[in-house]
Amino acid sequence: MSAHILTRSLDRAATAFILIVAAAGILIPLSNLLLPQGSFLQVPTYLVALWGKYVCYAILALSIDLIWGYCGILSLGHGAFFALGGYAMGMYLMRQIGSRGVYGNPILPDFMVFLNWDKLPWYWYGFDMFPFAALMVLVVPGLLAICFGWLAFRSRVTGVYLSIITQAMTYALLLAFFRNDFGFGGNNGLTDFKDILGFNVQADGTRAALFALSCLALIVGFLICRAIVTSKLGKVLIAVRDAESRTRFLGYRVESYKLFVFTLSACMAGVAGALYVPQVGIINPSEFAPGNSIEAVIWVAVGGRGTLVGAALGAVVVNYAKTFFTSGPLAPYWLFMLGALFILVTLLLPKGIVGTFNSWWEPWRAQRDAAAESAAREDGISEPNPAEQAR
């Protein structure tokens, strides 16, 4: 991906988004580490971890918007890819505990010792090395997306039927990971992490670094998505979204385009999950819950489907509201409020926050530019060229 393609894909809103995320990724960690505790401008460590979680959610929303907003693939199971990336990172973090666990076993995690496992399962091999774990963060969700997408798109499953089977996929994984004999901690999942790359995961510096890395991943993911949607590939994806049968009739291999973008989206969700786990400190089967995937789709709808910036904004806004309202007397009613938010946005702001703003802004800007051009033309007529007057 050349620098020319990236530069050409950025407009004013995209540039502003990147600058804001970059500024947050630099200023928030510096404020947490350099300013004295209790200072007005000092960001507490718990807020660094909380906002880091929001950034991971923004990456997940970005991955959903890429396939839903630009290709028309409504996935209600993207939480599965997010959780698989999280489990891949969690397995690495569990292997780093070593003999510091409750049972002191240098090889087996505590839950395996508790369940009387005598050796490490073969699929845990290699997760004591960070490069291997980082590779699995991409490979495992990507491989599942390739297998699932090849079967679904080859069978031309679309619309609500595709949404249903994606939800069935994540529910099947939920049931599998809840089993104690599956080798991933059962309903308790993976937790009690100690180190990542030799650094204490609870240390302020580590949390600040993870937040900055999450912001960097969001910027990179956004640039990749922008480069795709503003290219010829992006135009084909939009054509698939708006008229799939007509695009296929024109000779395009629609299944290949959908499989590519679906796999890329799954890998992005896996990266989001991998960054989420060390900041939250736990990964368990509840991350596979279908409700989580539906909630992620709501983030995109609230922010603005097909805008990228809106997807990330919707993830942050909705999760901040969730944090605010679930910490008081309104906590039991959060799901009702979330449903009402989705209904209101669908009825009043069908294009989402950013999409509605763009629909208001673009005509006004076009009218302003036309007025400026008309005024410039009139000035040119009323003030003749001095060279012509000299003749």
C-alpha cells in the first residue's frame, strides 16, 4: 500500500479523525505518567484502561462497518472473531505466568491443574512465544472467516439468512468454550495475567503503552479501510451492496470480493480482541454471547453506517453511555435504553450521527461554493481587466 494511495484516500474529516486519535494516544499516556497524582489534568490509570477498552471497541466497530456499510454483509457474529483474538492473546498471557500460579506448575495453567490434566494440549504449543501468539491473533479468526465465508458466499446466502447463521456460529462457539474439557478454562475463562513481554500488565506504564498501541491499531485499521473503500475495490464493494445480482452479471466474482473483505474484517476484529484482553484482565466465553455482536452492530448504526468515522464514534459514545448508566440506579434498565436508542436512531437519524451530519453539511457546502463562485464571476464582470482599459 503506497503512500500515494493513503494520501489520496484521506479527506478533511478522515485527517481530523486520525489527528484526534493520535493526539489522544500521545497526550493521555503522558498525562497519566508525567503529571502528579491528584492533579486536575492527570488522567487516572483506571480511566486509561477504560478508554483503552473503548478504543478496542472502536476497532471492532470499524471492522463491522467495512463489511456492512460498504458491502452489505450484516454479520451478527463478529463477536466470535473478537473473542478468538482475545483467547489467542490470553493463552500467551497464561503461558507467561509459569510457576507463579496458585498451584505453582511451570507448564500447566491453574485451571488445567485443578481439572487434573497431566499434560498441555497440543493446541497450546507455541503460545509461550509472543510472535507465534501475535500470528495466531490474525490466523485463527481469519481462518474461521475463510471457511465460513467460502461456504456461505459460495451458496449465495445473503440478507437475514446470513445474519442468522453468523449468530448461530458465535452461539456454537459460546457453548463449546463453556465446556471444561475444551481446554480454555470453561466458564471462568483465562485470567490472573502477570506479564506481557516481560512487563507487569498492572503497571501504569504498561497500561499507558497498551492504550497508545490501541490508538495506533485504530489509526492503521482506519487507513486500511479508507484505502479500500476509496479505491476501485471499494466501488465494486458498493456495487455488490446496492445490486449484487447486477454486479455478478457484469462479470465480477462477487464471492471473491465478499470473502476477501469478510476475512480482512475478521482479522481486524481479532486484533481488537487481542488488545482488549490485557487491558481488561480476563477473557471468558461470555464474549461469544450473540448479544455482544448485536450491540456492536448498534454502535455502527448509531454512529453512521458506511462512514467509518461514525462507526468508531458510535462505539465510544454508546459504551460511554453504558458505563455511565450502568453505574447508578438506571443499571437494570440499560438494555431497554439501548433498544430505545436503536429505535430512535433508526426512526429519527437513519444515517446515524455522522451520516446525518454529512447529509446536512454537503448541500450547505455546495450552496456556499456556488455562491462564492457566482460572486467571483460578478466581481470579474464589474471590474474589467486594467490591460483591456489601456487599449
